[in-house]
Amino acid sequence: MKLGFIGLGQMGVGMAARLLKAGHELAVHNRSPGKAESLAAQGAKVADDVAAACGGDAVFTMLADDAAVESASFGPKGIVASLAPGAVHVCSATISVALSERLLEAHSKAGQQFVAAPVFGRPDAAAAGMLFIVASGVADAMRRVEPLLNVLGQKVFIVSERAPDAHLVKLSGNFLIASVIEGLGEALALVEKGGVDRLKYLEILTGTLFNAPVYRTYGNLIANRKFEPAGFAAPLGQKDIRLVLAAAETLRVPMPVASLMRDRFLALFARGGEKLDWAAVGALPAADAGLT
Amino acid sequence: MKLGFIGLGQMGVGMAARLLKAGHELAVHNRSPGKAESLAAQGAKVADDVAAACGGDAVFTMLADDAAVESASFGPKGIVASLAPGAVHVCSATISVALSERLLEAHSKAGQQFVAAPVFGRPDAAAAGMLFIVASGVADAMRRVEPLLNVLGQKVFIVSERAPDAHLVKLSGNFLIASVIEGLGEALALVEKGGVDRLKYLEILTGTLFNAPVYRTYGNLIANRKFEPAGFAAPLGQKDIRLVLAAAETLRVPMPVASLMRDRFLALFARGGEKLDWAAVGALPAADAGLT
Amino acid sequence: MKLGFIGLGQMGVGMAARLLKAGHELAVHNRSPGKAESLAAQGAKVADDVAAACGGDAVFTMLADDAAVESASFGPKGIVASLAPGAVHVCSATISVALSERLLEAHSKAGQQFVAAPVFGRPDAAAAGMLFIVASGVADAMRRVEPLLNVLGQKVFIVSERAPDAHLVKLSGNFLIASVIEGLGEALALVEKGGVDRLKYLEILTGTLFNAPVYRTYGNLIANRKFEPAGFAAPLGQKDIRLVLAAAETLRVPMPVASLMRDRFLALFARGGEKLDWAAVGALPAADAGLT
Amino acid sequence: MKLGFIGLGQMGVGMAARLLKAGHELAVHNRSPGKAESLAAQGAKVADDVAAACGGDAVFTMLADDAAVESASFGPKGIVASLAPGAVHVCSATISVALSERLLEAHSKAGQQFVAAPVFGRPDAAAAGMLFIVASGVADAMRRVEPLLNVLGQKVFIVSERAPDAHLVKLSGNFLIASVIEGLGEALALVEKGGVDRLKYLEILTGTLFNAPVYRTYGNLIANRKFEPAGFAAPLGQKDIRLVLAAAETLRVPMPVASLMRDRFLALFARGGEKLDWAAVGALPAADAGLT
């Protein structure tokens, strides 16, 4: 297939490389230049602007936030204006439910299709095609896009036919990860202050009921205080909690743990942690307990 | 070995049966009568009081709370007064760190040994010998007790040589389960109010980063609103959160999610939920969001 | 002085009437018609649009939210475009710090002056000129505007020369009122469930350390469950908490009680309380405790 | 009247001196010696033990916590064993509702009377007879005791005929003060980080809706970071929050702000603040925001 890929950050560059390796024709674009070079060496065509990446059957977006997706999507040279009728915008970025709804409406009006396909996984999983993908879209669009998603992820879950549902599920999933970080952070602070070794404790947790990737990954980051380099930067985590809270406000769902995480990120940034992995909020309970 | 087992509730009865099947001689006791009958039919000797269960090499306690363990342990006919020098008290109950420390001291003074061996798992796991066991005790005691623990659990984790450490780890583990219940409850409330099917959502979670027993077990209980019969009754969950908070207070560790869970249990009981499984607190976020 | 007044809600109509009574020439405007009639009968000129209210020395805005103030301020027929150089925009609405900063910049560029003068008090205080006014602006503008503010309020506090400071102080004050509502709500739920009479309790509080208007006003509303008609509607309270949290996010200040209040409003709306006075969130602790 | 007074800390010494000045015959006792000397100089008789202070018509207790009141009240030489039938135990200490109920029962059985008369106010108010007193007890006992209470306080509020009610009201009042400290702490952190002067801000608050002693007293302590010497030491504040939470647990009342305060005290102690006034928890929001 003839594809476009917009957004070549840590995640996007790995995903785009997977599509190239699978034999697809790929035009790649990134707002700040220089990111496309390694992909060009692998056979990608470098698109100078968004419109130039929208000439094929589908275009992926893997951008950092609502503002970046809005800017790429709307306006005279944006995706909506540039994509052919019947072509698909596959949005893998984690965006707000509200923006997902605006995009669904705009693409429908333009006779195009909109598939939400946000991903779970960090850069190494993106490069290895080991992401988990949560997708929503009308059946016809999903049928065409699913082979591409299978190249990017180890498993694809179809949520529903309504694209914003997948973005809501993705946001709720990031909230759940944040709640794991908080839970681990509090539990580790407690046992450590009680004299139990952090790593021994983690081994017990992940050897029992908490035998899941999320506990292993984040438990190790927190227990080892390994927050640099950031696989998923704290400001991105804060953004996702903000979007969760925005969706919860619209839907009128009180979420006290999400509110707590909002404050945790502010406390992290107040002490200068913007560059750290978002797992660093998991070290705040220890700091509050007087541990270092 | 010649053993005693005190406390024949849902968990204890399954554990005692495992010890019997493994060929040990077992004297069983329960404060309210009638619980010992099925075990007697399997060959257990019924002990009329605590002292009568303390005549062997080791005695297990699997009681509901601090008060029950205190009452069985201290006093003229209690475990400390009745156990032979060198014999071991294996406490599998989930008790406070403070009581665990008192027991360690009392047994040491009496020339006995004290092993903490609390368990993770619900009644079906106890009956099947599939518990996870977290144990602490001095090396000599652990060496003698470990074969017994291997009969009860699928895996035994040695935390340290200090018994109260295992109780702290156990309590922190129950806190972590509670935090999973809360996280799932909030996430399920959000996506359900957004129109996503609860069971479909759960399938996605447990098929991705949250592929752990704790998410499957509690996710299903919450998503299906299946809180009766209680595998682990809500007042026991409340008790464990109280003990976590007591340990946190002694150690000076602020734990906002533990504090939240404290209030959740009160809200559950204020609406009459004392008989339900503790997973029922995971339905409170949905109730707060106006879902039923 | 020749003045304009935009926004004739429950608060604005009382404030405008005070300016009329003080002998000022007043052009009044409200987006939805019909609100100006009583003022016209008192001698006000009815302005058909925003621009028509901007012909004098100063124009007041007393609108419900950021969107309304933005809409009135910007655009070809807005306040910035319509006000004469040197004239003053006195913004008494409770708006975001961010919008206050944009307005300050826009009016400065246009050679106009911007004074923030948000008020504390409910409709009866507005009608009686008994508001408390918190004002910020450059000295020259403040000097001209202060006599007008003294007509509207029983006391005027000058915060600083930077207009957005007054909006921040006002928002923080509304947060403090919300925290009083929450505190009273929790305390009332506790003592009532313990068997103490709510009104007797309130009498004790306001007769001792809590002898302040805010405790009397909100204590009575909560203790008597008198939430209709709304003097300050719950969605406006929610908006202010949202603006407080937005300012706190920009400034990186964790505010757990503000986060709690955010969730309280969602819980109130989830049970259909949009029409009630914001004091109604003070009845939620009682509801959580199983009281009605 | 012939009276006893047990507990000569910062509060008790001032209260006892008031009773002396009013002409009553007073036997005073304090567990650690040396505290009674100044009162002896004013005419008090020094009682060597609790029993020696219980020979009159009434005995006051003004002790630090449940343990101290329990120890003074029960046992062979305690108040219950020593007081004459018909005499009154006036408990001005802030104790748990549970202990208040035990004392009520024990004194009733012994044919004595029990009046709860906890106080609001700090040491200077105790010395000046300017306390606020919240009292409960049967009518006959109250009639006899009220003249004494009027010597100690500027105002006496009768809650009900059930002594534990006054202790519940007192505890809830201390919770409300704590919630004011938290609210002020968060608001001050917000405006200070936004560039507004703390003292100017406080002047605005206490000049408007927050014109109450509690806002002036605690606002000044927090804004001036004046936490030493402690008028009311942080561990006593922590104790009261613990007792509030215990009452709330018994009554099944979720109190999220009380839970928050519990964690605030732990955070304060984790950084070494045990010696400070409890107002010091009001500086934690600023610390979390990176202010010093």
C-alpha cells in the first residue's frame, strides 16, 4: 500500500520502520527536520509538509499532543484538506476524546475515514512490532487498516466502530498505568521504610499476583530510581492524565486517583523533574516519607 | 510431623486439609465448633482448646484478625504458654506489624520460634495448595517449616529473618490489590459512561499490559458486579487497610491511596455492603458517576 | 462619569443599579434581551450591542465565564476594538488568570487600560453595595476607577498593579469558600451521624472560632439543605475550581483539596444537581455516609 | 467549691489559676512533678497522686491524650475509685468518643457524674478565661458545673445531655481548624507562586468573608512561618485527627479531608517537624510547590 507517516519521535520512527520493512511505500514527515534521515536510508520518501504525506491510501499520525494533531489535521494544507476521498487517517497518537470526535466528524464530512489506533508500549516495543494496539473505526476502514496494524503490534484489539472509543480506552489505560505507578510507589515507600529490600520486594510482587508487564517495567524503574533517559517523558504522562480528567469531566465521572496523579505531576515538576520518565512520580511517596 | 492448626475459616480449612493429605499428624481447633468435622473425617484430631493444638512441632494460626490471634496466643492456655521450647508458631493470618513484633518477642522469651507466613490467594487457591506464601523467620525455623509451606503454596518467598517483615509485605500486598480494585473501578466507570462495553474493555486490559491474575480476578468481579458470596469479605479488606495505615503511621509514610481506600470501605458499609466481597468497593466509582 | 455595563445577570443587574443611583450615565447591555428593562426604567440607556456600551470613560464586564468575556472583548465589535484610548475596561467577572493576561496585553496594545475588580458576595450584597472588591491595575487607572468601586462595594482591596493578580486572588478565594463548604459538609455529616443536631452544632461553630460570614452563610445553606434557588449556581462553582486548577497547573502547585472539589462537582452533577446552589456539594459527605 | 485539677500542662495551668482566682479551694496534680509550684504559690494544695485530688465536689482533667486520661481515671487509685458518690468528673481533655463513652458508663455505675467540657483556644486564652467551652452532661451535673465553666471560658455551649457528644463536637471542631490550615496552605502557596504577597493576601482574606479568629490566628502563623514555640504541638493535632478518623470509622462517615490531614502530619513528621505547632502542616503545600 501507499502510505504516509507523520510524527517521527521515539515511537513514530520505530513504527514507520516496521511499515517500510513490511514492503509498503512510505512518505514520512516530521515538523522539525532531521528525524527522517534514518528512514530515508531505509527507503522512505521524505515529505516536506503534511500534504505531501497524504497522497496515498492511508496516513498515520503519531504526534505528541492535541495541538500537534490539530495543527497537522486542519487548515488548508492539513490532512483533512489533503487526503483523497475514501482514504484513511489512522491516528495512533494519544489525543483527547473531544479532538477524536472533531476528527471523526471532519473526515466524515470530507468523505474520508478516520480510524483511532492508539498503542500501548514503549519505544523498544514500537521498534520490535510488539505494541498492543487498541483500534476503533467503521468496519470497512478497519478491514483495510488491520493488516497494517498487525505489522505494528503483537496484538490488535477492536473496541468498537466509533473511533473516539479507542482513544478513551487508551487514555483510561494510561490512567491505569499511572495508578500502578502510584500504588507501587506507596507500597515501596512503606516496606523500604520498614526495612525490607526494594528489589527483593519487587521480586515477590511480580512472582505472585502482580505478574504482569506493567508491574515489572515500572517496578524496576521505580525501585532502581532509573528515570533517565525517559522512555515516556513525564510531561506526556501529565498530558494524558489531563485528557483523562477532561473526559471524566465531560462524562461526569469523579476519579480521585486520577486527581491525585494530576497533583503528583505538579509536585514532580515543582522540583524540576520535567526531563524524567513519568515513572519518577512513583518516587514521590518515598520522598514524602523522608527517604531519598 | 506432628502439627496443630488453629482457625478453620474458609482459608484455614483448605490449608489444614492440604497438610493432612501430605501425611502429617494434625490437631485442629476452631473457637466456634462444627468447623472441624470435615477435617476429622479426613483424619484430623479435634482439639477442644488452643492448648490441645499446641502439643507438636509446630502450630499454624489462620485467624481473622489481631484480636483472634492475640486471644489464641497469650494468656494461661494460649500458644506461648502451651508450645514446647523449640517448637514453632507459624502465623499465616494477616495481622498488624505491631502484633507480629509482640509475638516475636514473646516466643523468643519462651524459647520458641516464630515464623510469619501470610498467604496471597482466595479459598479455592488454599484448597488447591496454590497459594503464594510470603515468609520470614530465623534460618533454623524456616528450614524446618519450609516443607510444610511448600505443601500449602505453589511458591514460597523468603523475605528476611525478621518475622514482622513478612507481615508488612503481606499488608502492603493487600494494599496493592485494593489499589488495583480502585484503579479498575475508576477506569471501568469512565469507559462505561463513555459507551464502551465493560467486558470488552476488561478483555483488552488483561490481554495487554495488565495480564496478571489480580486484574483478571478483580476485573471480572467488578465488571460482572459479582460480590456474593464473598471470597474475601469487605470487613477483612477494611481491616487490612487499617493495618496498613497503622504501619504507615508508625513508619511515617503518607499513603494517599490507602487513605482513599479507607474512606471507600466506610462508604460501602454506609450503604449496607458489609456482607459483600471487598471487590465491591470497585463499584463505588460507578455509583458516584450515576451508573448503577 | 459616562459608563457602560455589560452582563446583567443576578450580580450585574444589582451592580449596574448602584452605579445609576450614584448619578452616573450608564449604557447597559446583555446578550439575551429583556434583562435591561428594569434598569432602563431607572434611567439606563439600553445598548444594542457591546460596542454601543463602550462609548464612555469606562466599561464594566460582569459575565459568567471566560467564553462570554472573550466574546465580548475581542473581535471587530468587541470592547478592545470599541473603547476609546485611555478608557478603562473594569472586569468584575471571575475569569481565568490566562484570559486576564491576554486582556491586559490587548488593552495595553490598544492604548487602553485594564483593571481587574472581581467581587466577593452574592446577589443581595451586589444590590446593596455590600460587595468586597479585590482590584488590581496600574495606579492611574485605579485612581479613576476607585470611586466607582466604592459605590459597588463596602470595601475595596488593592492587590497590586498587575490586573491578573486580582483574578488569581479572587479564584483562590472561591477555592477557600469551596474548602469551607467541604469542611463543613464533612463535619456536619460526622456529628449528625453521631446524634448531634445540625443547627445546634452550627450555632456552636459560628459562636466560637468560626464566627465569619462564610461559615454562617454556607453552614445555614448546608444544615438546612436549602440549595434552591441558587444564589451561586453549582456550574459556576465548578468553573471556578476548574480555573483554580488551571492556574495551579501553570504555576505547578499541587492542591489536593481543589482536586477533591473538582470530583465533588462531578458527583453532584452525576446525580442531577446542576440547578442547585454550589453549597449543595456540602451535602455530599452526608450522602456518602448514608444520611439523606 | 472544693475542687481538684489533674493535668498542669500549658492549658491546664492557666485554667487552674482561673479557678483559684475565682475563690475555689483547689487540689492540683500533675504526673511529672514541678508543674504545680506556681499554682501552690497562688494558694493551691499540691496533691501527690490522683486520688488526693478527688476529695471534693468536682475534679477537672486536662490531660494530653486518651492514655493519660485512662490512666488517671481507672485503676485502684484512679478518679472513678476515688471520687465521692454524686461528685462530678469534668473532662476538658480532648479524648476519643469511645473513651468518653467508657467514662460515662463507669462513673454512672459508681454513682458519680461525668461532664464533658472540652475547650477551644490556645494557652493565652486559657490563662485569660477566654476559652470557648463545649459541654455535655445530665442537667443536674451541668447546673452545678456551669458556674465553674463560666470562670474558664468566655462562652459555654451546652450540646446535649450525653457527655460523649461534646467530645465528638470538639473533635469535629479541631478537624475544621485543620481543614482551615490546609485550605489556607494551598491558597497561600498558589498566590505566592503567582507573585502575590502572602501578608497582603491574608489581609484581604480576613478583611472579607474570612473575618474569623481561626483565619487570623492560623493565617498569620502560616504566612509568617512562625511555628515555634508551639502553642498546640503537631503531635497533638495528629492525635485529634486520629480520633476524628476513629469516630468516623465507627460511625461510617467517609471524610476525605480528614484523611488528607492524616497524611499531612506524617509528611511533616517524616521531615522532622514533631516539635512545631500544628499550623506547620499549612506550609507543606508551599513545600510541595517548590517554595521554601
